[in-house]
Amino acid sequence: MDPLDEPTGTLGVDRVALSAKLFYGFGSIAEGTKNTSFNVFLLFYYNQVLGLSGTLAGSAIFIALCFDAITDPLIGSISDNTRSRWGRRHPFMYASALPLASFLFMLFNPPELGSSGLFAWLCVCAVGVRASITLYQVPSSAMLPEMTPNYDERTTLVSYRFLFGWTGGLVASLLGYLVFFAATEEFPEGQLNPAAYPGYGLAIALMVFVAVLVCALGTHRLIHTFKEQPERTPFSLRRFAREFRQAFSNRSYLMLVIGSLFASVAGGFNDVVGLYMNTYFWEFTSAQIATLVSFLFVSVVIAFSTTRPLSERYDKKSMLMSLASFAILFGPTTVILRLLGWFPENGDPILLPIVIAHAVILVSAVVSIGILLSSMIADTVDENELDTGDRQEGIFFSAITFTAKATSGLGGLVAGIALDLIAFPTQAAAGAVPAEKVFSLGLVVGPGTSVFFLITLVFIARYKITRQRHIEILAELERRAQDSRRSDDTPLAS
């Protein structure tokens, strides 16, 4: 056993081995790959390439999200109460790999169908992808508070998940722009080439399959260090409702979930319309978009390197509120300046570097926000155990995984409706869209993200767990555990 895996006290390991961090993080490649395919390419593919209306395509993606509202907490509850030789989480992780890859491949390989059939295909495959990723994402996320009780080590673990998740997403983007959607004589904007998407679907399906299995196999040795439920509890709707109600009675958790939901919608809306903005507003080529995307890896490295040190100095909540305030003010600057006529024109050599610099700074803040939110959720699990005596990692993290999926669900729905409201044309070549439609696109996108981050800020302000409060919670849990152990060791009176 790695020395860093040795437990400290009764609450788990204080520091987690580097190998465990790497395997735990690696699985997020599946989440990042799936998120990129949904957030960046899915609506664009069905709307601009296949001709399905923005409202129908966005509605299909939203319908799949509605299924998550049920399946995420359901899988969380079931995994919380599972007892097996593979622990509470790993049976579900192993079971997710093949269906996730299969549905993702099918999503980008629809048969020739009319509008209604295409809508149905998108609904079924999107639901399949989301249900499959739930089997992996909720149990694996629930492992976080089980791996360590340390306030700052949890931030590091989440940082690894975001590092690999964003890496997977960026690789999925670059595979698209540089390989599958490369410009051809027939399709100068390669993302409009319908023949490119089946190969892309196969590539990302293989990526998610490998990522899930590597994470499950790599963390398998940690199973014996995780807590189990003291006794097998049969599933019932009454128990499920009680657990759900109990989780959301925790005020700090409720504020985090609502704040996370709006932050995810902001990110999803920005991701979905990002390809529209890069193609029609800035009129970047596929190669230029690929350059922009590749630079976003710098954002991930910045967030990975700085989030824990800054949160150690300023506390998680203070850091999160500062970053959200920054995103509100800084996010729409490039679009607003263009609409005011104070920005370089399309085709100007300086335009791409300016947009890249803006994106790197903004995305660094957004990634750090996501890291802090997930780490703070883990802390509410401890507070819930103190208040109720129950460990409900699966239930608690089901909400955060649901809000992450809202990135493409609600974000896609809002974006699809917005595109239809401004009557943005479908299957249009860059440069051929009327100027007033491009202006309307910028007008919608510019302030849109900031509004959602502002709402996030309002709810996060009501979160109550500070570093000092978490220390007190762990101390009380440790005292209870020691009292329980002494009580179990006391011989019965004769």
C-alpha cells in the first residue's frame, strides 16, 4: 500500500496518493468528451447540418435532461445503499462503459429520417447517453468525500478531475476541428460537412469507453478503504423520498445546488452558442477555431495550479464569489465592444489573439468556479452526517452531476430557443448570414452568460460552511466515532 493511503484517525486518509489522484481524474475524460460533444457540436449538427429546428433540437436535449432529474438521485441513492465485494460505487462504473460508448456513437450516426423521426432519434440517443454517464458519473463523484476528509485535499482531487475532464473535452474539440471537420473544397467550413460526423462519433465513443474502464480499474484497490452502509437497506420509494428530502433540508447544500445549476446553464449556453459565434460572428475558419480551443488548455492548467493555493489563503466561498463577480463583468466585454464598433473587424490579424487572450482568462475563472463548487459539495456531506448520522455521498453528488449536465440540457434549450427567436438561418455558410442576424446573435450572447452568473452569486452568498466550521464538523464526527468504538469494545456486564 502506498504510504499516503494509510488512514489517519477514523475518518479516512488525510492525503491521497498521486496514483489514486491520476486514476480518479482520468475517468473525467469521459465526462469532458461527452460534454464537448453535447455542448459544442450536438445542437449545431442537428440544427445547421441536418436542418432540425433549433427549438426541436434544444427541446430534445432538454427532454434528456429531465430524465436525469430522476435517474441521477436514483442511482445516487441505490449506490449509497449497495453492498458488494466491489463496494458501493464500482459495480455501476463498470456497467456504464459499453452503453455509454454505444449511445454516443449512435447519436452522431442517425439514419435518414424526416423531422419527426430525427427528433425522436435525438431524444432516444440523448437519453441513452445521459443514463449511461449517470451510472459512471454519480458513483465516481460520490467517491470524493470517501477518499479524504481533508478540506484542501478535496479541492486537489476535484482539480485533477477538472484537469482530465477539460483535457478530454479539448481533445474531442481538436479531433473535430483538425481531423474530422477540416476544410475541404466542397465544405470550406468543415463543421458543416455531414459526412464528417459518423467518424467523429466513433472516435469519441472509443475515448469514453477507455476512460471509464481505466478509472474503475485504477481505483479498484481503494474499495476496502471506503465506508459501507452498516446494513443492507432494500430500495423503496419512501426511503428514496426521505433521503432526497433530508439532503435538501441542508441549507448550504441547497444554495450550492441552485448556484451550480445557474453556473452550469451559463457555461452551457456559452458553449452551445460558441460555435455559432466563432463561425458567424467572428467568422473564424476551422483552423482558427482549433487554435482558439487549443489555447484553452492553458486555462485548465492555470485553474489546476492556482485554485487550491488561493482557496487555502482566501477560503473556498470567498474565492468563488470573487471569480463569479469577475466573470459577470469580464465575460461579455469582447462582444459588447464589437457591437459598439470599438473592436477589430473580422479578418484583422489582431482579432484572433485578442479573442484567445479573453477566452483564456475567462475560462480560467470558470474552471476554478467548477472546482470550488464540487469541493464545497463534499464538505456539505460531512455536515449532513453530523446533523443526521447518515452518509449520503451518492444523493449529494447526484445533484451536482445533474447541474453539470444542465450545461447542455438547459443551456442547449435556452440557446435553441434564442436562435429561433432571432430567426437565425439554418444550414447557412459563414459570411452569408444577414448582418442584422449576426448583430442579434451578439446581442443575445453578450449579456446572456453574465445574467446566469449573477444569479449564481446571489445563492452562493448564502452558503455557510467555512474552513473553521468544517474543522469543527470533523472534530465532532471524530469524537462520535471514537465514542462508538469504545462503546463497542466495552464488555457486557455479567
